[in-house]
Amino acid sequence: MESEIFTYALVELLFSIVLGVTLLYFTFKLLNRFFTKKFGLKLYNNLSFSIVISSILLSVAYLISDIKSPILNSLKIVSSQANYQGLIIFDGFKYTFLFLFIIIIAISIIIFISVKLFTLMTKDIDEFAEIKKDNRSIALLLAVIIFSVSIMVKESLYFLIETFVPYPEVINIL
């Protein structure tokens, strides 16, 4: 067994767990506070609201799941440069927070636009009033919309993130 690779794998696993749980916890707290203030929804006695919140958390987890790749690519490229003088741990935090900031903003916009567009298209239904009344069919429909849009935009989102990776310039001879 290669001990350096094993250690790297353990660090990456621990990083994924801590990042995932922390991000999902803060997302949950923020969503719960927002929906409680704006719509008067209570998570603990409304299954429909729980379904919608769960779909948002699942979407966030799905969209954040591949964030390690651009971070690691950035670190490999930066640290492999001949004149690299920095600290890999500092650069690691820098790229992690940069990419997390970008992806969290993008996820927030994606979910907001998805819900807003769907509610605009279904003018005859007040989705959040129905969810407040614990209408599970509306909650499931909204949950599927949220997660389906997440599936559809994931590739584009990571293409956007990859534009921030400091790839070396390639000479164009054409």
C-alpha cells in the first residue's frame, strides 16, 4: 500500500465529509429561517415543506459533489509551476473558498430561478400556499422540478467553475 496516496485519500475523504455536512447544515438553517419568515412554514409539522427543503438540500449536494476536481486541478497546476513560491495549504484554502463562493452563489440563483419560473408558469396554483396547507402532490412536483433543473445545469455549472482554474497558456500556432 502506498502510504502517501492513502493519506491523501483520507484527507480528501475527511474534507468531503466536513465540507458536505457543514454546507448542508448552513443551507438547511438558512432555508428554514427564510421560509419560516416569508411564508410562515414550519418544518417540523409539515411534510410538504420537508419534501421541498429535502429536494433543495439534495440539489445542493448534487451540484457541489464535484467541486473537488477544479480545486485539485488548480492546486496541481499552481504547485507544479517552476517558480512556485507559495504555500500549498494557503493556495488550497484560497481556491476552495473561491470555488465554493462561486458555486454557492450559482446554486442559489439556479434554485431561485427554477422555483420562480415554475411558479410564474403555474399562475393558477399558489405553490407555497398549497405547501403551507401540506399539499404533498404540489410539494413533490416542486421538488422534482428543483432536482431536475439541478441535473440539467450541472455540466454548465462546472464548465463555469473550470474557467477559474489557472490553466497555463497554450501557444496557438494557427
